[in-house]
Amino acid sequence: MPIQNTRRVDINCDLGEGTGNDRALMPWISSANIACGYHAGDEDEMKYVIDLCLQQGVAVGAHPSFLDRKNFGRTNMFLPSSEVTQLVMDQLYRINQIAQPLGAQLHHVKPHGALYNMAAKDAGLAQAIAKAIKEFNSQLILYGLAQSVMIAEAQKLNLKTAHEVFADRTYQPDGSLTPRTQPNALLNDPPQVLQQVIDLVTKNKVCAANGHSISLPADTICLHGDGPQALVLAQLIHNGLMNEGVQIQTLT
């Protein structure tokens, strides 16, 4: 007897970052976060990934970053709120100018790297990002770290939000991600990655680095498209969730 679907979840992936596996990942995801040129990518790459999204029925999202191609957007920057709002707006306009002639509409916004991690804890930065999204298009969904300040500030502006959890990152007891600069920040064992995803989606639980279980809502799962096991993990997670009776679909 087939398992009845009891949950629905989105699977998102960071794409357009020059890894060369965007096409291969498309069948296993439901939304794409496309680099807008500030940390990676260019107009040709954005167009290529948007075309793939349209072919596969994958939601098109913007993946704005600090202007930091040298460090792949992973270096903390401390900018005035108005400057952060403007840099996010600039990237949204840039990708939208490419999407519209192709017949694609932006669906969501997920900040990248240091911008994402800082905004998860810094209310002022989170508010600056949320303000940019609201001014650009108040119907866009903000993908942010589950139960973080980024989600809270976006909700204050009545933006749609999605609590994001991570397949291959470890968690601290407060629900934050273990910084990449620390040991064991990444999960490399595929069965362990799959189990973390299943626990998050079906139980809203994850085992933190101290061994204790914490509760987190899971609207969307992040897969990193730049990892050496990206395609293996994408297939494993997609099929594993389906086997658990979880329906994979774009958020509305």
C-alpha cells in the first residue's frame, strides 16, 4: 500500500554560480536561487538557469549577496542600512530584467552567504533586506533561516516568508548554523544528510552539535549546488522524502 502524503516541502538550490551542474540538478528541486552577479554568475548564466527553470517547472528566485566576488560573498561586511537596501534592490532589478523577456516571474528571494548569515541575527540588516523586497515586489517570498531574526523582520513588514532548513549543515543549540570556519560545519555522509532532512521535514526536529534535539519549522530545504556530492544528495533527498510520503512542491 503506498504511503499517503502527510507533508509538503519545497527543495531549493543555489544555482548560477558556475559549478556546471545546474541542468543535472533541476529534476530534483522545486525552486532555484539564482546568483545575481554580485558573488557569482553573470547575465548569460542567469538567462541559462532561468531557461532551465522554465523547462522544468522550477520556481525562479533571486540570490542577492554583498558585492564580493573575490570571496564568493562569504566575507562579513558592515554597511549602512540604506546601502544594503539598495544593493539588494539593484540585484532584484538586474535578474528581473533578464527574467521578464523570457516569460519568467520572480517567485522568491534568498540572500546569500555572509549577507544571509548576518541578517539571521542582525535585526537592522534583516529589516534592510526586507524593505528592499517589499519595495520591489511585496508578493515575493523571503527564504530565511528558520525561526531567525530575518524571518521575524520580514513578517513585521507583512512579507511572505519561508522557514529554511539545511540538508548538509550542522546546527548550534540556538538554531543557528555552525559557522563554516568551525570543524564539522558540513555533513558529508549521505545517509546522515538524508536522516537530518527526514527528521526536519517529518518531525520538525534536528540534532544540534551538542547532541540535543531542537525544534525547527521546515518550509523549504536548501541543497548546495556547489558541493562535490550535490547531485548525489539531491537525488537521495528527493527520493528519500518521496518514500516518506512527503510531496515536493513549490511554495505559494
